[in-house]
Amino acid sequence: MRVAVLGVGVMGADHVARLTSRISGARVSVVNDYITEKAEQIAADIPGCRAIVDPLNAIADPDVDAVVLATPGPTHEKQLLACLEHGKPVLCEKPLTTDIETSLAVVKREAELGKRLIQVGFMRRFDHEYARLKALLDGGELGRALVLHCAHRNPAVPPTFDSAMVVRDSLVHEVDVTRFLFDEEIASIQIVKPAANPAAPQGLADPQIAIMRTVSGKHVDVELFVTTGVAYEVRTEVVAEKGSAMIGLDVGLVRKSAPGHWGGQITPGFRERFGQAYDTEFQRWVDAVRSGFNVDGPTAWDGYAAAAVCEAGVESLDSGLPVEVTMVDRASINGA
Amino acid sequence: MRVAVLGVGVMGADHVARLTSRISGARVSVVNDYITEKAEQIAADIPGCRAIVDPLNAIADPDVDAVVLATPGPTHEKQLLACLEHGKPVLCEKPLTTDIETSLAVVKREAELGKRLIQVGFMRRFDHEYARLKALLDGGELGRALVLHCAHRNPAVPPTFDSAMVVRDSLVHEVDVTRFLFDEEIASIQIVKPAANPAAPQGLADPQIAIMRTVSGKHVDVELFVTTGVAYEVRTEVVAEKGSAMIGLDVGLVRKSAPGHWGGQITPGFRERFGQAYDTEFQRWVDAVRSGFNVDGPTAWDGYAAAAVCEAGVESLDSGLPVEVTMVDRASINGA
Amino acid sequence: MRVAVLGVGVMGADHVARLTSRISGARVSVVNDYITEKAEQIAADIPGCRAIVDPLNAIADPDVDAVVLATPGPTHEKQLLACLEHGKPVLCEKPLTTDIETSLAVVKREAELGKRLIQVGFMRRFDHEYARLKALLDGGELGRALVLHCAHRNPAVPPTFDSAMVVRDSLVHEVDVTRFLFDEEIASIQIVKPAANPAAPQGLADPQIAIMRTVSGKHVDVELFVTTGVAYEVRTEVVAEKGSAMIGLDVGLVRKSAPGHWGGQITPGFRERFGQAYDTEFQRWVDAVRSGFNVDGPTAWDGYAAAAVCEAGVESLDSGLPVEVTMVDRASINGA
Amino acid sequence: MRVAVLGVGVMGADHVARLTSRISGARVSVVNDYITEKAEQIAADIPGCRAIVDPLNAIADPDVDAVVLATPGPTHEKQLLACLEHGKPVLCEKPLTTDIETSLAVVKREAELGKRLIQVGFMRRFDHEYARLKALLDGGELGRALVLHCAHRNPAVPPTFDSAMVVRDSLVHEVDVTRFLFDEEIASIQIVKPAANPAAPQGLADPQIAIMRTVSGKHVDVELFVTTGVAYEVRTEVVAEKGSAMIGLDVGLVRKSAPGHWGGQITPGFRERFGQAYDTEFQRWVDAVRSGFNVDGPTAWDGYAAAAVCEAGVESLDSGLPVEVTMVDRASINGA
């Protein structure tokens, strides 16, 4: 699958790297940016990739099967409509568009085509903790959800960050998290502005507290605090009829339920525990071999040493006594 | 990079799936198994993949750039030597071979060739928790390591599992972990056999306690317990001159150090926190588009709904009062 | 110090037991309850204790140095004024009185006397976790507090519990916690009523969300949920300029601060770690001796056995080998 | 109950304070120390307390109902026998005596008297975490215990601390913990000496690893490390047939059991959660009243302020809108 990535700023460049070196079954065939030079530099590093100056031409190009939009929000409407026009699937970083009217226009146009082509980049739905939380709720063990507490904290923001951006760029994630976890729409919202953090840029209302109510009456509150100076913290707690569950405490999903227990799940097997390790092992090995046999993982010597220790271990298994491990001198083997 | 996977039992089949759908830059061109039918079934599902009956032919095949060995241990020696013969990189599941002599022979043969071709499948070195623990030790903040406590627990093992397999198949991982973390060899080993778990198969010494000493005098103890009935638990604690650190408690790396603090690291930024989510988002999107435009992530409607809530939020930011969210009726849009 | 306990329902009876068997330097000399019989039963079990029918007579009694009020709220005003009249210190369970006017009258009367006689039973200020949180805030390391998130959850309430009692009996604790932690008054309050828990008694708004603002603009939100079916959960998180700290997660005080760390404090010494154990050990020993030499703690045999193991341990310290522990047969010692 | 405290070094002085101000039903009537002056200073501060120069006279004194021994170990034998002689209950700090023979002699003498008079100061049995662990094991939910892992870490020891003291003074606690948790004797012990911590005093084997086996074949290992430089850490993990449980991680008792869960218990009710707070509240109030009405807990004003906020809260409960809190100006009340 050949992908055009439009917009290669921080986020877009990340996506180019992702598609090129971590995703199976796709490659970046076209890049575009309003800074032409940047697009050309990136294209030069990727085999079979070209920079195209005009974003609409990039979308239309026959060498493009699908599109990733990482361009500024105000350009999304036109670019999304072009993708729909050409019948090309598009993964669009949030926001869909910058106002309700144009968003609705895009929704309607796609609906008229009767074909699902647009995916919005609400990536938290793919995070393993959110996925576990959603599965826990859908499983019904905690009963119906009643309340959602969220915290969204950034260590710092650029000086240009203003109060409305806290809502549009930060809160927007919790808006989607709410809709994702609860499968219902949000009916009303209130923003509370406490006394501001002295470290916040002049004029920025920070922290902010968003209080939302869903159509069925569920309560949601979100602490938005983008100048904490600490780290990136995203926390989500669902309080339900029969218990509560929290993610984002850096300790996995912690659940509280009757009869008065708190805790989490132990990784059930080696696939869950070490699946990431196997994937990383293989990706690094493939990259090392492809870049000229630069394999740097555990060596044959490591395998030999392990065998020698296990051999002595099996001997001790019988005797119960300490057994010396016998190995040849590594220096005696030229090149090992 | 075209890879031959030899042995497509549980582990080998996992590796085939990994290389086919999660690893970028490689594909499985050849599979082999002593059960010919199984290899043929797997090959049939992968474009451009053949089954080859003889493992040595599979290694030699010109359509093969590199080899993954997931065959039984006793066949490793011959297969590894064949890989070396053909100059093909090989990722060999542990053990290297089943005894010290043949392991040493393989080490020597590779050394004679003067070319690093073999990687042994000690995948824990690629696990993010072990990697963080290693980095913490190498960073020097905790001083020199003195003691290593490990626990290796399985909920159950097949009835054929015997006492020596606890050493060869389970302890072998902690042997490599010890060598990896400490960068030194193990000098002696003692296996202690407490009264056995009644649930353990007749004749199986379980739990076992392995006590090892490294050449510089570091102490290592490992609880090996393969019939816990609970879950898969792998825990590793390093006690060092200036503090200790533990992984495997299902809560990330927990560190203790002066002045009397325990704790972990908050994910510093969105890349660390949500990198996995982005990767999963993209891989699923690519898979969905390739399988016929079956995109099922967040929809344009999700984008529209988020815009509507944020719009109301920005309004409340000014007034401080609750604002109703206004959206069109979804049912009014044909197909949305 | 001779104490009169007025009201010996659940709470008052607890206080009688506390003063009688766990508090040093005080004894209960008088008890009173509107159910005369209950007071008499309790008095009968305590040496030197009488039941007095009229609460005001109990306060006035010359055998009373100080008073504990665990009577119903509506009786507090009259009883408090009587304590002030007689110049007797009183520890009054919350509420002070049941409305603002009478509370203010009590405040003014005590002020006129110019003598501090009344203490209100906001016991959370004496909880070790709240005390640590307060000390952390006052220490200044986290900077000025900005936001306070609280949760107050009960597994169940009596069927007579109504919506206003959630505010008056549950929220009142967080009101005092806010004032205690922040040393300032609360300026406004808003109660949000999400869709109710189906398990809540008919007509009870539960959960409720209280949103408060302090005079300096700090934001406080409190989830009040009294029919969780889980357990008793009281959680408090302060978000401050330079970090945050949370108590009530059943894991001690957890703090987050730059540079991106989360964690707690290890008990610094044996006094902090085992102070409770020493106190309990001594109280049980004193109680056992007083009740007729019924000592049931570790025996002389336990001391002997420990000595035998340590003796063998010291021998192994030299040899490094396992040493058998030699002890006489316990059955050979008549009575041990 | 009148108690003689023999030995008023660090530990003994702690016990004097404990009996005087935190334990109900006992007082210190006699103190003794080989440094006569120290005993006299302490006696001077306690009403009704005398210093007695000779320890045996202190034991025999008619003003003494029971004895606490905090004297050096070598003096214990003679003092214990004197307590037995006079039929006085004695709480003896460990060790019982300093060698097996004298310990056995004490055991036999008490057995001959047929009266339980001696309690040894293994205070961990009274620690709430050990008590919970013991209750969990005795409850049978985890099945029979198989393995015990312990860590005993001190930040530092005096320069006179030698290798045998690690066994006699530190390990002795885990010896008793093992016997307490498992209700059986220890059959053998082995001490392993890893390469020493460079920060340990010259000649001190530190860390040490003790490996013990109980008579029924349970395995126990103890890491003893007394120069960690970090804090006071005491950790105990029991691995049993159906799960494991750990205390001492500064997060309460953490349990792992089928089906693959880890976690702890939420404090079930307000008594468990705030029992300590109530006790502390009352002890401080009693102390404050006794020392001259110096009450410094929550004031009547605190009660008034809470009432004012709750009043406004109840109003908001109806309207759902923010309500201003109305209070009189505190400065207007003379003395409040």
C-alpha cells in the first residue's frame, strides 16, 4: 500500500518514520509540505518516494493508494473532500476540520458516497490501557458507568498556547475518550477557571476544569493543566455501579470492586508479557541484517555460556551441592 | 529481506505471523517443518512463500536471505553449521545447542569465519523493562550491583516437564539475564529443592531455588516455580551499592534509593506514553485499507461530534456557565 | 482526667472503649444517653463510672473534668453552651450545631469567655496520611496548591439517608479537609447531580459532585458516592505548582514531581516502620497481665529456638556450608 | 499495673515513654540502668517513679507488678530467673539470652513453675502487616506455604557491627517470622557471603544471604544488607500452593492469586481507615486538656465554617447552580 503523507512537521515526520520502519505492508510513496524543501529532504531518504508540491496533486497522484493528513487544521476540509473525490482512504489527524459546519459538510459528503473512507486520528482508542478499560466496561462486570474523572497534564506548552487551545487541542482527546468509553454523545459542557498557575504564560487560563454531562446523565470532569513542569500525565477513572477502574497511574489498569479489593491483572502468559520483546527482537534483527549483517543481539558465545551454566545446574539438581561452572577461556577462541 | 522459518510449531508459527504482519522490511519466503503438511498449510496463506521439506535445503535456497530456527534443540547444531556454511544470518531460538561441546563447536566455527552470523533468541534483552533496568545499572546511579533476586513462575507445565527442564528451559533465561545485566560470567550454581508443590506432576521438583555466584562474587537467587496455578510472573530485582530496582511487579520499574524514596518514572512525553497507540492505529489502518477499505477506526462523525463539544467548551470558557452542545441528528444523515 | 461521654450509640460507645482501653491518662467517669438503659449497661462494665440521666447534669457533675459529645446534632447547641458555662473542655462530634445561626452563637459565646474549650471532631486532621500531605504542602516543595480532587465513597447507607445528608454528613469532611489543607475559607459551592446509581435508595441523588472555589480561587471537586457496594474509599489529591500528591490509594502518599518521578517514601527507620507494632505489643501485654497473667505473646521457647538457629547461622557464616540446627525435643520439657 | 523498666538506653527509654503516654492501664514505677544518673533523670520526669540502682532489687520491689527488660543480652539470664523467682511477668527484649544453654535453662525453669511469665520482644508479630499475612495464611485461601523470601535492609550500622551480629541481631527477626508464619521449627541454615559492599565497615560481610530449611522442607531465603544507605526496608513474601503475598513494599499487603490477579484490600470501613486518627485525636485532646486546657484541634469556628458551606451546598443541591457561601467576618468576633 502506497501512502501519501501530507504535512511533515513533527507529527507528520513521525508518521513517515512509522510507515517506513515499523509498519508492515505499507510504504510512503509521496510526501508533501508547504515548506517544499522539508518534503524534498524527507523524500530523498526513502526509496521510491517523491515530494509533490501541491497537496491536492499529491492526493490525486496515481502512485498513491491512501493518504495521511498531518497538515494544519484549516486545510483539512479541502484535502478531505479531495480524498473523498478520488475515493482514497484517509487517516486524518485531529481535528477533522476547525469548525462544526465544515465538519458536518465532510460527514455528509462521505455519507453520500456510501463508502467509509475517513478515519480520524483519535489514537487513544488504540492504546492498550484504554482498550483494556473499554473491554472491562463492555464486559459488564462493573455494571453501568456513572462518572468519569480525567486528568490531562503537560509539563509545558509553547508561549503561543492560548486558553481556547486547551479546549480544542487537549480536551478534545477526553471528549473522544468519553464518547468512546460510553458510546453516547455529550449534552453539555462547562469550563471552570481556577486561579492560574503563576508559571503559565500571561493570559493563559491554566489549569482549567471541564465538566461535561452525557445525554444519559453521566458526569465527566477533566483537569486540564498544561504547565505542570512535571511530565506527561494522562489519567482516566471510570466509576461504575459495581466498582471503579483507573488507568494512567503508571502501574497499569487498577480496578476496585467488591468485596473491597483493589488491584490489577498479572500478564497471563509469555505472549502478553514478552510479545513486545519478540517484536523488537525481530525488527532489530531484520534491520541489522538488511543494513549489512550488523547483528548485535545475543551471540553464539552467550548461547554457549548459558548451556555451560545449565549443565552445572542439572548436576547440582542431583547433589544439592554447589557446582563450579566449567567454560573454555573466551580469549582462546579467535574472534569470539 | 526473505526469511526461511524452520520449525512452525507454536513458537515458529508465531514468528511467521510476526514477520508477515508486524515487522517492516522482511517477509517469509520459505517455511519448513518435520510435519510437511503443517508447513504447506502455512505457506499457502502467505503470498510468495513455499514449503521446503528438507531443512538444509531450506537454508541453502537462493530465495532465502536469512534464517529463523524454531526447530527442536537437538537439530540446531547441524542447522546452525549449515547457516554458517552458506553465510546466512540466523536467529536461533534457545538453546544454541543441547550440550556444551556442540555449542562450543558452533562458537568456534563462527569465530573462524570471522563474521557475526548467529543471534540467540534471548528475547528478554529486548523487553522494555529489562532494557530500562540495564540502562539504570549502566548509568551508574545505583553504584555497582551486589545481589540479584529473580522469580520465574508459570501457572502450569505439560505433564512431561521434568526437573532438568526447569533448569534448561526456565532457568536458562535468568542465566542470560544475569550475564546481560552484570556483563560477567557465572562461576558456580547450586539448586535447592524444597518440599514439592502437591499440584506438581509426580517426580517434578517444583519449586526449585537456584543460587548462583558470578566470577566477581555477586549473588544471584532464582525461584523457579512452574505449577503456581496463578499466572506468568517474571520478576527481577537488582540490589546495588546505592539502591535497588525491581521489574516485573506489573507496575513498571520500581526503584528505591536515597534519601529513602521508592517509585518509578512518569512517561515523560506523548511519544513514550502513546507511541504504541500510534503504531497500532497505523498498522490496523493499513491492514484495513489493504483488506478492502474495511476501515473501522474513529469516523468523520466522531470528528464532527468532538468539534461540536469543543465549540461549546470554548463558549463556556468565556462565560463560566454550562453550555448545551448542539449537533444535528445523526439519523438525518443518510449513511453516517 | 475524668471524662463524661454523652451519647453512647455506635460512635459514642467506640469513644468509651477508646478512652477506657487505648488512651493514656483519661478514664470515663460518667456516661449518658437518651436511652437510659444503654448508658447503664456501659457504665456497669467500667470501674468508677456512673450513668447520669440528664445530659446537662452529666456536664455539671463535679466528677467530670471534660466532656465528649456524641449526641444527635440538634442537641449540641444546648450541651455546648452548658460546657462553656461550666468551663469544661468538650470534644464535640461534627456537626458543631445543625445550622449556621446556632453555630455562630456558640463561636461567639466561647470567644466572649476568652478561653479555648471546644474542639470539633474533624478527625481526619489526625490521620497520618492527611498529616503527611499537610506537611508536604506546608514544606513548600510542591509550591502553592491549585486544585484539590477528592473522592468519598461508602459501600452503603441506611435507607433513611437523603440527598442533603450526603452534603451535611459526608461532604462536611471534605469541607474541613479543604480548609485544613489550604488554610483559607470556601467562597462558593455547586452540587452536580449525575444520573443516579440504580442501587441507591429511591429519591437519593447519588453520586453527587461538589464543586467548590476557595476565596483565593483554588478549585475543589469532590465525588460523593455512598452506595458503591465496594468498600470505604476516601481519596484526596492536591495538584500544586510543582507537582501533585495523592493519599487514599491504599498505598500511602504517592507524589509526582519533577523530573518526572512518581513514588513514595520508604519508612525511614524502625520507629516509623514498627512503632505501631511496639505499641500494640505493649498494650496487649499490659492487658494480658492485668487480666490475670494471660500472656500469649512469643514464649521463652520462641527465644530459645531463635537462639539455636542463630547459633547455627554463625557457624555457617564461617564455613559457608549448610549447618543443622540442634534443639532439645520440646515435648521433653514439661510445660513448655 | 506498675512496671519496672530495666535498661533505659535508646530502646528502654522508648518503652518508658510508651508506657507513660500511649499505653492505657500501666505506669512506670521503677527504672534502672547501669548508668545510675540516666535512670534518675528519667525517673524525675515521671510522677510516682523511682530509680533503683540494683536490677535485682528493682525486680523484687513491692512497688513492681511486672518487668520490662531492655538491658544488654548477657544480663538477661540472671534477670529473667529473678523475675521467675518473684513470679513477676516480664517482657524481655530479644535475645532471650545470648546462648542456647542459658536459654534452655530459662525455658526449663519457667516450665517447672507451670506459669507463663515470660514474653520475648519479637514485636513483628504485632505489626498489622505481619498480622494480616499470618491471617491470610491461616485462612487457607493460598493453600500451604512453600517458600519464604525476605529482605532486611538497614541504611547503616555502627562501626562496631560485625558479621555475627548480622545473624544474631538482624536475622533473628526473620528466624522468628519464619517460625511465627509457618508454626514449625527451622532444621538447617546456610549463610552465603557475596562480595561485600565497599561501603561496609572493613571486615563486615555485608550483604549476607541466609538460606534456611524448615523441618517440613519449606525454603526460606533472607537478604541481610545493613549498609544500604537508603532506608529501613523489611520485606516478606510467602509463596504458597495457590498464590503469593508480599508485605513491606510500602503499599500494604499485595497478594497474587488465580485467576491472575494482583492487588490488595481496600480498608473496609471507617474504623479500619480512620481508627488511628480517632485514637490520635483523643490522645492529643486528653494530653492538651491535662496540660492546662491547651486544646489546639479544630475550633468552633471550623465547625461554623463547615456548617456555612454545607448550608450553601444543600441550597445548590436543589438549584444545581453555584451558591456563594455567606459567613460573618471572623475578625468581627473578638477572640475567635
